[in-house]
Amino acid sequence: MLELRVARCCRLCTAAIDVEEAVELAVPRGVHFFLRADQLDDDSAVRMQIVSCRYCGHLQSLDEPIIYDDLASSATYVSGPLVAARQQQAMRTFAYAQRRPTSVLEIGCGDGAFLAALAPQFDVVLGIEPSSRNAARARQRGIDVEHGLLAEETRLKGAPFDAFFAFHVLEHVPDVKAFLRGIRNNVSAGAVGCIEVPASEAAYENNRYGHFMTDHLSYFFEGTLRYAVESSGFEVLALERNWGGEHLVVYVRARGAGLHVLVNDWVASTTRSLANFVKEASTAGRSVALWGASNPILPVLMHLPAGLDYILVDKAPTKHGLYAPGSHVTIRHPDEVRARKIDYVVITAPRFFDEIAAELRATFDADVETLDADVGVARRVCRLTWRN
């Protein structure tokens, strides 16, 4: 009997797993280890432990992975209809591309049959395969193959790739996110891909506990597959069951640079827009008040050029007479809008736009017109026309 080594973290979200909650199943040592007559005395059964994470819900085995390095294939037969289905999946994947892919990667490429069919369409084709015998057979087909497992730190030759495929691989890997991040790190921003796994829904719908096997470390449902890819650098384009409901397929696009790269642009464009608005108003002999000394405006004030003619007002009495941090702008009572007969009020507390606009109309002797104006920190501005 194989010795059971227990993983104590969720393979998906890395939360602690309570081993005491696991269910034990007696299963064959491996679905590819069929016995000859002279092996019948061997103990080929193991007790497999299955548990779901109480945090993300991922259903998983606590066993260690099995690497079939000396076997020809982890799947002994691929039918003609399945080959045709794979070709359709490839066409659909490429249809999602924003530009024509010129390079393609398959993770778990087996004997290279799928890549060999695609190769004439691409400048660069690469497979990665943990089985040395499979890798050798793929090379015999003329496919460039790296022998090994994909990890987060892996850097493949020819990367970044424009498209990728991983058919029935994700359920075998011990660390789901590290594997998916490894893919993301080897594809370009906007790259498209297709990932297929067994649909665990089918096992539950049909009461098939034979779905659990030592080869598979993860058992994905639509929700956990979506969470896995979305939290590892990919946008889900489509997620569905196919092949009679037995397969779960997700089509994805690799996310580009994070939103953090926009911060400098936001700072520059926001301050430029607001500064230009104040300057243009001043040139036209108009005055400006910013209403709302709150988080949306405070950092903007720190980046505005000196010498702009505006006032900052807020209704909170605890702020009156104090200075906005970093800008030394005095926070004033809203009555100064009336006292100075301000022409434009830029409402810089976006959650209270309607409330402040209503107060302007109700308490000031002015006609108030709401303008659709992009001044960086606010999309709408109130123009006041004083009656007296």
C-alpha cells in the first residue's frame, strides 16, 4: 500500500484544511496500473482522502501527485470525435483573440498530436510535458517540447505566447494557482486560452464515486474553476460544460497590466483638468468653489499648481478654519459661496452630489444649472446665476 502524505492547505486558496473532516475512499493505486496474473498478490489499493475547503469550497484530495513519467500517455485512447472537438475548441479560442496569434503553448501536450495539427498556422509552437516518453513521441512529430512540470517561476523558451491550451491537466497539479500563474507568466497580455477539466457536477448528478482517483488532486465545479482562473491573472470569456456534460471548459484572456499603472495617469489628468477649469473660469472673470473636503479631493489639492484662484468649502463644522493636508488650503463654511457670489461649484464629495445640489437650489438665491463637465475630480458642476 502506498504511504499517504497529507497536504494541509487548500490547493486553491491555501487556507488551512481540517484533515479530520476528510472522507476516506478505498481506490485503486492508479487507473493505469492494471494487473497481470503474476501481480494479483500485490496490494494495489490505497485509502484516498477527499475534503472540501470550508473557505473557497474547493473539493480536493489530500494525496500526493502521481507522475506517470514512464508511461506513454495519461490517456490511452483519443477518439476521432474528441479530436474534432479539440479542433473546434481551438478555433473558438483563436476567435476570441484581439489580434492574430503567432505563437501557441500547450501544457500537458502528451504525444504532441494536437500541437502537430496546429503547428502549420504558427511561427512558434511549444509543448510542456511531464512524461518523458510522451515528450519523446511529440518530438518525433517535430514538436518542440520541454520535459517537466510548469511552476509559477518557470520561464519557457519562446515566451510570451499568444495562445495556450491545457486539456485535463489542472486536476493533476498540486498547487492550482501556482500552475495557473506559471501559465500567465509565460503568455502575453491579452493572450487567449482554453482550459478543460472533468466536470465534477457530472459525478454528483450520476452518483459516480468512481470519479475520485489518485491521479486527480482537484475536483472542479463551475464556481471553483472560475475562481481559480480569475484569481490567477485571467478574465473568463466563457465557462461551460460540454461533451455530454462530462467536461468543464473555460475560455480565458490573460489580463494586462494592473490598474495601478493608471494611477500616474489619473493624477496627471485629474489635476490638469481641474487646473484648466479653474484657469479658464478665472480668465473669464468667473469664480470657483470646490464643495466637499473629503478623500476624493484632498490628494488632488496636493498636486494642483500654486496660484489657482478657488475656495474649498465643507458643511462639517469640525473642518472650518482648518487646512487641507499638504496643500494649506483653508476649509471654509458654505456661506462663503453666497458671500462671494461664486459662479461655479465643483462638487468634490461624489456620494453627496444630489444632496449638495439640492441644498444649493433650496438655500441660495440663485438659479442652479447642472453641467456635464469633466473637471477631473467631478463629472458634474453646478453653475450659479445669482438673482441679486
